[in-house]
Amino acid sequence: MLSIMRSEWYKLRKSWVIWLLFIPPLIGLFLGQISMGDIGEANQWIIKLVMANATYALLFLPLITGVVAGFICRYEHQEGGWKQLLALPVTRGKVYLTKYILVLFLVLTMQLLYLGSMLILGAIQGITDPFPWEIVWRSILGGWVATSPLVALQLWMSMIFKNFAAPFSINVIFTLPSLLVINSERFGPYYPWGQPFLMMNIGGEGDNFFFIPWEQLLMVVGGSFIVFFFGGYLYFQRKAV
Amino acid sequence: MEYIVETNQLTKQFGKEKAVDGVEIRIPKGEIYGFLGPNGAGKTTTIRMLLGLMRPSSGSVHLFGKDLKNNRIAILKRVGSLVENPSYYPHLTAYENLEAIRKIVDVPRARMKEVLKLVRLQDAANKKVKGFSLGMKQRLGIAAALLHQPELLILDEPTNGLDPSGIIEMRKLIKQLPEKYGITVVISSHLLSEVDQMATTVGVISKGKMIFQDSIEAMRRIAQASIHLRVNDPKAVHQALLVYGQKADIKENSVAIQTTADEEVASIVQYLVEQGFAIYRVEEEKRSLENIFLEMTKEEQIR
Ligand SMILES: Nc1ncnc2c1ncn2[C@@H]1O[C@H](COP(=O)(O)OP(=O)(O)OP(=O)(O)O)[C@@H](O)[C@H]1O
Ligand SMILES: [Mg+2]
């Protein structure tokens, strides 16, 4: 498993995909810069973060995640990589798990870069309020957890389709509606693509560790993770290459 | 007998079509097995199943005497392969491609230089494979297959895209593998001439069915030359020869006998002349192995 991870990381780090991870944080930085929300008395950090988190979590986090998942399969699809890799002494389960963990790791990295970009933003704008570390950590980790089922689905789709556009389109099709769905009291909590936003929405419910109720976390995030992860896992086990 | 490769009633069905149909491969250790068949015969499909890349519809694969289904990892540690077009990561150099594999199979770094040298790619080691010619990619594929010092090497049309000198080089390389390293080699091709100078055993597959499997000598025996006699009355000559005790076949306007021994041919001709037949031509017909192969696969296609 470790050796597969080393090989996967090697292939990945020699490609330019990693630079994609900088895009969403940079966009967050930019949006935070131009947004001039001023609610007065509240902590200035919170205002900035509410603004920036929304676009980041609703759009760029899921979209870039899909692109990364696509790329991690793309170089296998391109020139017969799958058949070379799977004819080596590796189990398919481990290859699948490795790729999944690797994307998760990249998403976490992206979350941290985003956190960094917010700190930079504050420095640029000269915010002097104390940085709400506790709240921010919860939203960074929450966004990561909420993305994990989406990563699984995107990996699954990327393994099925040789061409890069198909899984990307599927990703867009599910991501865009979340702009609307999260506003719905009835459906918002159940839409997996809306969860990254809800879990990063620091203005949301504050009683739990994360910004959504535990039941919702288990049912929606946990449930969709199980379906997507094992769907992809079983698919990959049987895939003929 | 202990076989390195053994399949039992190996079958793969795509929809209604059986791409591989009840194939029984038997390859002893140290052989170079030429796996022959025309396009679409089922060679690649068979090889995919040998490597566990594709599940058989029915039947089983045993490599090194072990069932592939239950011992995949242990078996694949000992197998190197190149399936269909060479596989590679275009964004990596030749060296990096091998490194990505090396991290999994865990051999010393020096081995990469060794195999690159073996396929004469050492000068291009640090170039991106994207820009390689087909022949260079093919060589890299073979280097990758040899990287972990396999005991069984499975090559699917490895000479595809190589120029004549490349083919000769490859042949030399493959030929020495059994003697030098004790490697058993399976090499598929749709041309007999490509493998007949190195193969020790031949398997011919056509329309998914194995129609011949034996040593190359056995195949050569079938290909033995025959003598064709063009005569005035083939039917009568055929009769006369049977009386003489010589097996013969009537062709269009000639009679064919299987013997080519000078003495025998001389006495048969003398006999026929004495019987009053007019002999116009005595011709030797050499059937090439390629012809035999073509005939074999053609017959199968008519059925
Ligand atoms: N994935 C697939 N789905 C459906 N049919 C397939 C598939 N793969 C192969 N076939 C069919 O199986 C048959 C055997 O194909 P295969 O690739 O094994 O032939 P081959 O002997 O390797 O031919 P070639 O010399 O052209 O490489 C062909 O008729 C092909 O169309
Ligand atoms: Mg083929």
C-alpha cells in the first residue's frame, strides 16, 4: 500500500495538477478583496469569511476537486496506464484506496491554502480583530469532510470515462444546482453537493462541533460517502482493462 | 508435467460472440511460445485473462502451477507483460516511467539503467515519452516488463511498429532470455515469420479456438516439401502409383507425392515412364510455414 502511494505521489507530483490547488484560494482572496460587506459591530474576520466561504464552498471547492480526481485517472487512461499498473503485483482495492486518499489529501491541502489566503487577505486589509481560530478550524475541517463523498463519486466517474469532459460535466451538473438548493429549508440539508457550503457556513448553527446537526452529517454526508465510495470500489474491482 | 502457463477451457464471451472459446494453453518452462492468429483471433483477449486484467467468462488460468484467481499478487510478482500498444505515462520521461513502476515492484535503482541499456534506450532516458517514436515506446514497454526480473514474460505483438533492424534486435534479445535468465516467454503475433526464428513452441488461435499447439518442429514437419508431377493423365497416374504402393494426391492437373528423397523420386518417375505415361514436369513444391499457418486459419474461417 505504501509503495503504491509512493508511486502515485511520484506520478502526480511530476504533473502540473498540483498548481490547480492554488486557484480556489486565490479566487477566495480576490473575492474577499472586492466584497465590501460591512455589518458594523461584528468581528471583521467573520464578515470576510462568510462572504468568501460561500463562493469557495459552493463552486470552486467541488469543481476543482472534480478536476483533480479526473487528472489522477487521466494519465492512467491516456496511454494504457491501467493495464500496466494492474498487471503489476497490486490489488485493485489498494490502487483505488490510494487514489482516493491522495485526492482527499490534496483537498485538505487546498483547504489549508484557502485558510492561508484568508489570513493574507486580513493582513492586506489591515483587520485588527482577533482571528476566530476555533470557528475557522471547524469550517475548514467541515468543508473537507463534506467533500469526501463528492471525491468518491468523482473518482468513480473518472474511472469509468476515458474522456476527461464526461466526469467533469457530471460534476458541474450536480454542483450548480446547489446554489439554489441550499436556500431551501426542505431540500438543502439533504443535497450532498450543498454540504461543503453548509459545513463551512460559519454563520450557521453554532451548537455542534460542525455547522450542521450530527444526524445530517451522518445521514447525508456519511450516507452519500458509503454509496459513492463503495459504488466506485466495486466498479473498479470488476473493470476490464 | 509442470507448466508455467496452463489454461483450462478458457472462454471469454462478449455479448453473443465468443472471442476466446475453450482455449487450452500448455507452456513448459523455458519455452518461447509463439502465440499466433490473424487479427481479431482472440490473442489479446487471452493475454488479458492470463494477466487478470479481464475476468474469464468461464475456465481457469494457472501460472506457475497456481490458480490465478487466488494467487494474483504472488503470481504477478513473477510476470512481466506488454499488452497491445505500449503503456506509458506521457508526462514522464523514460526514466521516470520506470521509476513509477520501480516504486511498486521494489528493485534496486541500478536495475533501471540495466533494462534501459538492454533495449538501447539509455540515451533517451531523460526525454519525455510523449515525444518518443512508436518503436522507442515499444522498447520502453519491454524495459518496463523486464524491470522486476520476471520469470514469465508475456509480450503482445512486441514488434509492432519496429523497423527491420529493431525487429532483429528484439529477436536477439528475446532469444537469449530463456538460456541466460531461465525466463519463459509468450509472444503473440499475426505473422508466423516474426516468431518462427525464435519460437520453440507454437500455438495457433483462430476465431477464438486453438487449432494447433505443438513444437515448431512439428509444424515444420507439416510444412515438408512435396513433389508435383505434371502428367498427361493424372487419374490414371494416381491409380498406377497406388498399385506401385506410393501414396499420392490428385491436384488440378498434376499428382502430388509426399516423398522428396532423390532415389525414390527417380524410381517413381522411371516406373511411370515404363508404364507409358507422359511426364511433362517434375516440380518440387515447398510450402512455407507461413502458408501452412494461412491454410490453417483459412480452413477454420470457412467452417
Ligand atoms: N472489450 C471488448 N468488447 C467487445 N468485443 C471485444 C472486446 N475486446 C475484444 N473484442 C472482440 O474479441 C475479438 C478478439 O479480439 P482480440 O483483440 O483478442 O484479437 P487479437 O487476436 O488480439 O487481434 P489483433 O491481431 O488485431 O490484435 C474481436 O472480434 C474483438 O472485436
Ligand atoms: Mg491484439
